Amino acid sequence: MGLFAEEFEDAIFFSRLDEEEMLGSRIHQPFLLDDYNWPTAEHYTQALLFKDAKIQQQIRESEEPVEAAKQYKWRFWLKHKDWKKRGPILMTRAIYTQCKTYPVKAQALLDTEDRLLMENSLYDYFWGCGRDRRGDNRYGKVMMSVRGRLRKEAAQSQ
């Protein structure tokens, strides 16, 4: 028996922060959503956690996803009060829109079949699984939710 529960044996672990990872939120796959072009899902999610349109614009126009994420990270008082609830909803919209815009992303997600998807951040217990795998894994849940929706749409179109 290993260190972690058997439920993780068949899981797919990935990093949403890897800009080369097809399932990540920082991969450069621009998309149109809410009347704006967004360079990455990270840009969209980070920007819309804030109320101020100027902050949203600055984040949207950031050249790098890491810049978008860090720009206002510590100015939590400027975020919507319910940002923890909003974050996964925004990320779901962004990832779904990317999948509809980039069939290769949708296929990569569908290719994961029914496997558990785990965002493998050691330090992020909100979006990731954390070092002890007891984190919320919200990003993995977002990806599995989008995968389910894509599957349902594919089944309905047949």
C-alpha cells in the first residue's frame, strides 16, 4: 500500500500553471468571452475576480499569465467578496470557451476518459490538491465538469 489512497492510483496529475500544459489555465489559447479577447483562462479568471473595470483591463492586457495572476494578488480587498465562489465559475466558463474554440484542447480533455483529474500544486489547497492531496482540487473539478459537458453535447449531436 502506498502513501496515498488507492483512489489516486489512476488519476492524471498536471499543473494548471504550466504554460505548455494543454489542460492548464495558462496555455496561450486566446478566446472571446464577455465581449473581450482573453489571452488565457488565467487572465479571464483573475481579471473578473475584481470589481474595478480598470483593474480588469490591466490584467487582460498583461503579456504573461504569471503577470496577470500576480498583479493584484495581495489586494484582496479589491476583489469581489465572494471570489472563492466566483473563481471556479469563471474558470469553468473560460475553459469551456477555450474547448469550443480549440478542438485540440477539447479532445485532450476528452482523452482523459473517466480518470480523476488532479491539479498537482503542492502549495495550493484551493485550486490544487496540496502536498498531502487533501486540497479542494477545484481546478481538477472544473476540468472534469467541462469534460462531462463536452461528452453530453457530443452524445446529443449523434
